Amino acid sequence: MYRNQRIAVVVPAHNEETQINRVIDTMPAFIDTIIIVNDCSRDRTSEVIRANPRHASGMVHLIEHAVNQGVGGAIATGYEFARDNGYDVAVVMAGDGQMDPDDLPAILDPVIDDQADYTKGNRLVTGEAFRKIPKIRFFGNSALSLFTKIASGYWHVADSQTGYTAINRAALEAIDWQQMYKRYGQPNDLLVKLNVAGMRVVDVPIEPVYNVGEKSGIKVRKVVFTIGSLLVRLFFWRLKEKYIIRNFHPLVFFYAFGFFGLGLSAVLFVRLIALWISQGAVPEITFLSWLFSFSLGFNSLFFAMWFDYEENKHLNPPLRHRDVRRRARTD
């Protein structure tokens, strides 16, 4: 136990035979159970897990997927097991060894202190982030983090793609894990659902870990567009669920005016260019119409986002710092 709380660590694993022992062996002693979800690995991942002494001792609980469900599906399976077996907090750590166990107390403390319902690591705020993280992944992550702020309503959140997280029992019970997005967009999907459920989320600075023998299955160029389209759908779903169905808020009108104004301005801008090319001049009324529609769209979107930010302030509690590593050694 950690500070009188039962802690489960969920480890999604797919073809991690070379890394999984490192993950198991470096897990802190205060963890109550390690739930490893083998997502149809084609290598010896299961055999390696079963041969580990911690599996024989009962600390490791292995779940085998009959059908590959992706990293999101594996995490959802682990969350359901933690929820159904009475664990107070469920942490997610990857099966490739890229998450430093020394950061675990920092991830856990805000949840156990009832400061947050969900905490997530943030690798982008450390001074080593730009040097340690591969550049294409750094910039791709930064772009997705910006769009995730808008889609989720958690405007303070960065490093949206990190999987190093902790979630309390209230949030475990609030989310329908059968409806969770199954692939690499799972962290983004979960943030949106947590926002609609009214859960508090905080970022915790952690050190990025790379080049420990891991093999990434992420194709950044493909994932950026896949998750980008997912975020668009999630954004409109959140507006519908949170600001129309559950509790009406006039910011939906500002978003509507914003999208309409910018869409109309785009059409008028094309017409401006066409008239300039064909006639060498642009009618004043056409230019004023474009300027008005652009101003309407831009200002409406600005106010909609500002209202959204204010509406979600209470879900963004400031992180209270503590010497977590010192206490982890003494607990």
C-alpha cells in the first residue's frame, strides 16, 4: 500500500518480451498489484511474464486478450479489473520501460491528497525534453497537445500523449470503459470524457525516458492526422454533452457564430482573389463583407474559448509541490 491506499499498476503490453522484465523488476514495493494486459503479443511476452518471480508470488496478474484491441483497449481492460477488485488508485505504465518508477509518487500524491481525480505526466516542461525526445515526436506531441486543450476543455494540460497516469476510484466508476477509444488516441479520448464527467485533472512534471531498448510502434505522421480527426469529433461531442444536454451554456452560440463567420469569410476571400485576378479590382462591399465576417468569426471563437476556459477553471487545480521522492523512500 501507498499512504493507506491500494494501488494497482496497469501495464498494456504488446510484443514486449525484451522490456517487460525490466518493468516488473523495477516496480516499487508499495504497489499492491501489477495488472499486465497482453494484447495478443506475437513474441514470448506471456512466457517471460510467467517466469518472473513476482508473477509466481501473486503480485503480477496477467490478463490475455483473445483479440488485439490496441493500447487503449488494453488499458480499459486493466482499469475495469482495478475498479471491480476494489483498488483505490490505478496507474498506467507502459510495457516498454519508458516510464521512470521514481516518478510514481509524484503521479500518485495529487490523487491521494484529493487534489485531483486524474493525474498525468508532463514530459514537455522539463529542461531535458527537447534534447531527449525525438524531434518529430516532440513537435507532433506539442501540436496534438494544443488541439487537445481545445477539444477537452482542460486548457492547462500539455503532453496529451503521455500514458503515465493515475486515476482514482470515483473516476474509474464514472467512465464507461467499453466505450473508450481503443488505439493511440486513448489519452485524448479519456480527457474529453473526464471533462464531461466533471473530474479534476492536473499535470505532473516527469523526466522523459528514451533509448532503453524500446521499439515504438507509433508512426507519427499517420497518428497526427488520425488523432487530429478524432479530436474534432470529440470536440463537438463534448459541446453537445456538456453545454447542450447536461447543462446549457450560451458559449455554443459563440462557437456557432465563430464557425459560420470564418467559413463565410473563407468563401468571400476566394471571391476576392478571383475578382482581383479577373477585374484587377475588388468592389468595396465585397471587401467589407469579408472583413465583417472574418471579425465576427474570430471574435466569436475567442469569446467561446474564453467562456470555456472560465467554465472549466475548477477542474484545473494548481499542483501543490512536495518532496515526493524523499517520502517515497521513507513510506
